[in-house]
Amino acid sequence: MPYDMGEYYERASDYDLEYQSQTEQDVPFWCELVMRYTPQRVLELACGSGRIGVELLHCPGNFQLEGLDISSEMLGAYQRKLDRELETVQQRVTLHEADMSDFQLENKGQFDLIFLPFNSIAHLYEIEQQLDTFKNTHDHLTSDGRFVVDTFLPDIDYLSQSTIERLPGRRNRSDRQPVYYASLYEQTV
């Protein structure tokens, strides 16, 4: 099933504004991860507008960072952020427009750390997409590389509500990007 990212990701400036406070919560975790594992080559899947990646470039370490996203609009926003950075920072980054379930990068097998942040795994709507992403990611890692996925445990009561009162100025459920939630008991062969 092809991705339908919808209008939500076409407005990268709105995305950054909406998740500005999230940066204070998750970037310290990713910086700590990079400092702990001291990778030489890092790949961020679903890198979006560079909300996390650009911040990581200011953490200790001199790793090469590659970002991959399916949205050209988000990658454009990422590039605009990079253009405001020092040339030494810009030279450490390579961006790729590709699908995380079937990308093929030049540095395949050379990534010490690959990460999929901010619940982006939920944009893989089918089990086959998830399995393809995991296999493909494994193929891009070094033999001792790490793949870190950040996801949240959804509020089942919230998700099970059949109706949501529509408030002026707020989005209702139909305006939100669809995501896939795997059941604890879901099994694959």
C-alpha cells in the first residue's frame, strides 16, 4: 500500500510550530544515545524537517548523518535549516528522498546507528511494510550496529471514543493523519 502522507506533511512550517515543544522532550534522549554509542555513521529514518537531526549535529561527536524521508516538502524544510548552519556542519549531512521500507543507500552496511523517531513507525500501515523496513534497516547496519525505534503506547480509551466533540479552532479526528497501531498479540510468520 503506498503512503498517503496527506496535506499534514506538506506544511512543514506548521509541523515545526506544532511540535516545537516536543524537541525539548525527545532531542536530549537522541543526543544521549549518540554520545553513549559514539557512532561514525548515523541514519535517521522519517527525518522530516530536521527537527531532530539538526539538533543532533550540535551534540558532541563528529558522526556523518544521513536523513531519509518520503516527503520532498519535509526534506526541503530540512535543507533550508541546513543552509543556515556552518559549512562544516552542512558537510556532515546527506539527505535522501525514499521510502523507508525499500531504500538502498550507497553506505549500505556501514551505519552504526539507525533510528526511527517520534512514532514514525505508525506510518507503516501494513505488516509487510514494517517487516520490509526492519529487514532493510538490518541490511544497512554494521554487524554490531543498533536500530532504535521510538513509539508510544496509545490511550485505548481515547482511541475507542466513537465521537469527539468538535471545538472551534481544534482539529477533529478526521483531520488527523492516520496511523497504524499494532496489537500486543499481533504475530507474524
